[in-house]
Amino acid sequence: MAKRGGFPGGMPGNMNNLMKQAQRMQRQMEESQKELEAKEFTAKAGGGAVEATVFGNKTLKSVTISPEAVDPDDVEMLQDMIVAAVNEAMKQADEANGAMIGKMTGGLGGGFPF
């Protein structure tokens, strides 16, 4: 008759090790996430006329516009350059986040077969 609450074959020790590994991995992921959130990603558009910097948490830090890029007769082009620079900086942040997650999960992709 099996004991209640127990695991046959000495599983509790293995479960404890798995739990410790999971907790260690969680701490490492949290630390990596904090580092990523503080990291800055900068992208330029319009040949450097517009520069956008975002943090890893996708918060816009700054936008720098070259005086040569300011043409009152062509505001739409300036707006397009700003959007392009911000989107590229956000893409860099996304890629860094994906790389960090891939590194931490060892390529598991976050999915489990059950």
C-alpha cells in the first residue's frame, strides 16, 4: 500500500532539487529583466536627423531632432522619421528581450508539451 503524500522511489529529493533549480532560474530571470529594463536602445532615422532612445521596458527616454530636419513645409516627413526611429529602437528592445528569454530557457520557447 502506498504512503499518502509520498512519492515512490525517492522522488521528494529530486522534487526538492527541481524546485531549487526553478527558484534559482526565476531569480536569474528577474535580475536579467531588471538589467534589460534599465538598458537603453537607440535608433536613428533620416540619415541621423532623428534619434530615439528607449529603455528595455519600452519606455521612450528621448527624441533628438537635428535642426536641419525641421522644415515647416514638410512636417509629415519629420513625423515619419520620428515614428521610424522609435519603432526601430523598440524593435531592438524586443530582440534583446527575446534573446534574454531564449538564453534563460535554453531554447525551450516557453512552451511545454502538456
